[in-house]
Amino acid sequence: MRKLLDSKIVRFLLLGGVLYVVWLLIYYLLIKSYTNWDYLLNYNIVWLSQNFLDWIGFQTMIEIESDHVVIVMAEGDLRPILLGDECNGFKLFAIFSIFILVFPGSWKSKLWFIPLGLLIVHLANVIRVCSLTLINNYHPDYLDFNHLYTFTIFVYGIIFALWYWYAKKFSHYAQKK
């Protein structure tokens, strides 16, 4: 058992798992119950999406529903894209941050890399919402597939690329080479 706990991979997985469970407890018991961070993140994603789509020539509107922020094209069949708490990337922020925190590396590199990574993941989510808004308006038959598969792979691919970049360039392993 001692030999197993000495393994760097096992320690990484255990520490990451424990931190994720702690994060989930904090999220569901404190953040979700006593703050409006999810709503603010939902609104920010939809607001950025609206501004980008308007900037490239697609008029959109934002509507607020009880537990979703909605973006809808101002033309066409007015099919809305609803952004709720499960789609705003907040949990992905935690997964990304925990991975960087438990991966061997200097705290100096972690302190700038984590905010940069969170910004990139957030912008990827904005691109996702913009794309889904256009798909929903012009090719609604493709919405479910793209929502479930294409953009899940897109966002997780970006997170993986960021992790890989950190591991290869800024971790203790990269510094040894």
C-alpha cells in the first residue's frame, strides 16, 4: 500500500479527486445556495455572445427566464438558446484549476497560468454559444448533435491543450529538460 501511495500518478489522482469533492461541496452548499455567481456567469456569456454576433452582423436579443439567460436571433424563427448553470463552464473552471494546482510546478507559473486558462475556457464557451445560436437559427436539425458532441469535444479539447501546454512548458517536468 505504501508503494502505491508513493506513486506520483496515484498522489496526483487522489489529491485531484479530494480537491474536486471539496469544490463540489463548496459549490453546492455555498456558492449555488448563497450567491448569484452562476447567473452572473450565464449573463456574461450571453452578453459577450450577443455583442460578438451583433458585431459580425447578426442581430440578437437577450431575455431572462427564471433559471436561464436566453439569446435569440432577432430574425428568422426566433429559436432561443437557453444558457443554464450546467452549461456555463463554472465546473470546468474548477476542473482546470485543480489540475494545474496539483500538477508539479512553480506557484509563480500557476498564479498567471490559471487565470489565463480560465479566460480562454470562458471565451471558448462564448464561441460555443455564438455557434449554437447560429446553428439553431439556420440549421436547427443539427443543434442537438453539435450541442452534445461537437462543442463538448471543442471545449474539453481546449482544456486538454491548456493542460498539455502547462505540463510541457511550465511544470517541474518541463524545467528538468
